[in-house]
Amino acid sequence: MLAFGPVPSRRLGRSLGVNNIPDKVCSYACAYCQIGRTLRMEIERKPFYEPEFLFEEVSKKVEEARGKGERIDYITFVPDGEPTLDINLGLEVELLRELEVPLAILTNSSLIWRDDVREDLSAFDFVSLKLDAVSEPLWRRIDRPHKSLSLERILDGMLAFRDDFDGTLVTETMLINIDYGDELERIADFLAELKPDKAYIAVPTRPPAEKWVEPAKEETINLAYQLFSERLGERVEYLIGYEGNAFASTGNVVEDILSITAVHPMREEALRELLRKNNADWGMVEELLEEGKLIRLNYRGEAFYMRALKSRKP
């Protein structure tokens, strides 16, 4: 299926997906991939589907959605492999502009060192770049790239793209159960240079390609959030599997706490203020801690509260 949805996305609202790559052709074989193991490792761009056929399939989905009164905020290239491997990507974007819906793409960044890939990506309104590591050993352990790829060239390509791109640029960093050492600090330094509009921190929420992979511990996730936030301010959010309403009060203080802490950790003083505004007492937080729905973390002498991950293996 070349087009699917629209589906809800916290990043993109109502997103209609485009699957422009056959299952599963990719330049990476990420240990955590939740689609499964890479079947064909590729780094050379090539045609996969006729652009006109892809346009027709997407157009049908758009017409169906509009006929049902469904909103589409973005048409999003989010295939079963790496979307920039498609040499017709630029032509497909050009055709899809006729539908007058903003265009987004989620890429693993592996080919962004190429001029033609950066040119194609620049035609999108929203671009999400993968950034799992900035040091060679961890990059090779986590993302398991095609042997001919160079991390240095990829990082330079990301910076070059940022300089020329006028749309919304976000990054996504997947955290798994490995020893990051000082890597999170180094990623944070790179993010400070890249200056994305938003930096997302994610964990695997579905079965990964490799059985040994688990989500990083909450302490690691919180550390990444704090380090990234020191460089980027409020432009850092979690993507840890919850789509709750984290942006407005629901009238249910428990739901508010859980949805907010699924997006970012709350300082204890902020949590107490939320409770005060809702005429609730601290006992509610103690209950959530006892039930394992909320956890308490420390960072530089401050207490933070984060929604516990539900994706742990038993």
C-alpha cells in the first residue's frame, strides 16, 4: 500500500502516510528497528514506483479523507525503508504539491551528505532527521549502517542542510539499553550547532529487530532531556509511546500529570503548583509512584517526575 491513513501524530497532527520504498530496503539495519530486519542494504538511489502512480494513490486517499470530512495536516513520507533512496523523490514532491497539503518526511539522514538528497529534502515543509549517535562506535552499534557510509559526512550534511532549509526541522534520537558514556553530552553539543526547531527523544515501543534491545532506562532518558534542554531550551520533547493531551488541562489532574510527564519531566515545584491549581494534594503523586505509573528522578539536585515506560520486557 503506497498511501495509508490519515493517522494521528503528535508531531504532525493528522498525517496521511506515503510508503515510497518496498519492504524493507534501507541504508541502515538499526538494532531497534520496529519494522524488522533490513532485507536489502542499499545506498544508491534508484526508482521504485512510477511517480504518477504514487501520486494517483495518494490523491485517492486524500479525496476519500476529504469526502469523509477528515482533516489532513500533512502528507508524510514514512516508508518501510529509507525514503531518500527513491531517486524520484523530488518529482513526487512536485506532483503532490497539486493537492495543496503540507509535505513532511522522516529520514534516517544517511544520504544527506549528497547534494541531490539535500535538494529533494529542501522541497518539504517538515523534515525529521535521525540522530542516534555522533561517535563512530556507537553509530555502528545502534544504526548498523551500510559499510561505505561515513558518519562525519552525514553530520556535515545535516549542518549544510540546516543552513539552507527554511521549513520546520526536527531531530529524533532513539535511546536503547546501552552504555552511552559521554555520548549524550556530545549529541547535545551537536544539536546546539544544528539548532533544530524541535529535538525529540524516543524509545522503542514495539518489538525491535534484535531481541537484546530494550528501551533505555528512565534515568538515561531524563539525562538526555536535561542535557538537550540546556542547549535548546524548551525545544525538547519525549516520544515514548503516549499520545495524551499534554498541552491543556483536561479537568482530570491524574491524566494531566501522566500526559505532561510523557512529553517532558516535571520539576517537583511545577507538579506541586499543578496540584494546587486543581485543589489536589501530594498523596495523588504518591499513589502514582506506588502504582509504578510515575517515577522520581534527580538531576543536579532537583527532583523531576516522569511517566514510567510501559514498554519494558517482563
